[in-house]
Amino acid sequence: MATSPWLVMAGKGGVGTTTVTALLAEEAGLQGLSTLVVDGNLGSPGLHRFFGQLDGHPGMRSLTERGRKPEELLLAAGHNVWLMPAGMPEYKDAVLDQGGRAGVLRRARSLFDRFDMVLLDAGSTLESIVPTLQLDPRGVCLVLQPERTSMAGAYALVKVLRDEAPNLATVPILNRTPVDRAEAVQAAMIGATVRFLGTRMAHASHIPRLPQLDGGSVSSPLTLGHKQTDETADEAAAAVRQILNRLTSPRRASA
């Protein structure tokens, strides 16, 4: 059976698509799923740092080179987790338009069926997001935060997804969001999509703010579900497990 990727994206930068992608990938691996995590954010890569990888390893940008094979780019990134980085800094000056990005992603796609789960950080720009929609994705994790510009960006992205991929399951994820604010943000987004788009956004999951993960670094402790250090980390671990359960259960993904 073909493995279709889950795309993790946002309508505004800085809301945590990379954090969410890394947390979901690690949890999937710990649950026994062979997991490929792909840094599809070719304009601003950084996913490798969450897995303790230094800059400099060739990544997807290098697939524009003749003779470069996708499997040469894979890095062991944890228990049952493999990373395909975007590639920096030696390829940071390579400019890829949407067609070029789509071509690179198609080459990376040849590896997806080797894994049980594929998570792709698609970033927050249309230049980065639109080519990923050609990968026959299983669905979208739409990341947002409880602030106005993030919500406006998420709403705009929902409009794009409705036009470009109307049948794609969308799982909203409220990142860095305390539980007492989650319901209000959820209600606002549902109200906007029903009123202006004639569609109802799915129920959102929320992940509390984790200062130790902000910005991503080689020292970031990802093993939340198995080495809880405080109440917030415990809550975050439970949230990540719940979200992963939605992604691996087709009947619940869009509910």
C-alpha cells in the first residue's frame, strides 16, 4: 500500500510547523512506526536541528544534481525515524521556483513507500506549500497560534486548500496554546470558515507552549512522552499522542 504524506503547514511563519513536525515524527517512531520526516521548507530549513543534526549535510536541494540519489540524503534521527533534510548551508543559494521544488519533491517521493508514516514540513509560504500538494498527500496539519495574524493566515490558507485540494483532510493544531484559550480560538476559526467559506473547520487539537523547544536547537529534548519533566511537558506529550492518533485513524482525521 502506498504511503501518502501528512503535510504540516501554516498560513504565517513562526507558529511552529517545524516543532510540530518533529514532535509527531518522534512519537510515531516511539509507537513503532517506521517514520520519514521531510524538511520540505526549502526556503527556510531548520528541521534537522530538532534531531541534533548540524548544518552542512546535503539535502533535497542537492537532488538537482545529476547522479544524486534520494536515499543518499537520509539521516538516522531517532528510534524508527529517518530525516531527509532540506540541505544547508552549501545549497542555500540554490533558487528553486515552484516547478523546481515540485521536481525535487517528486524525486524524494520515491522513498515514501518504504515507511509506515511520512511527515513533511511544508512551511508557511505558498511557494513552499503549493508544490507539496502534488504529492498525493493523506492530509494537512494546519498549525496556528492564538493571535490575530496567525488566525488570519490560517483562514487564508484554508481558502487556498479549498480551491487547490478540496477533498484533503485538514487537522487544525493550535500550537503554544493554553487549554483555557483553545476553545475561543476554535470557535473563532469555525465561525469564520462557516460564514465566509461555507465549510466547517474540523475540531482542533492544542499543544501548550514549551519554552525548551522554542527556536529548535541540538539540545532540544524531544522525548516528551517518555521523559516528562513537568506538568506542561506531560500535557504536551498527551496532546502529541492524541494528534498522532487522529492522523493514523482515517475515520477521525477530519472529524
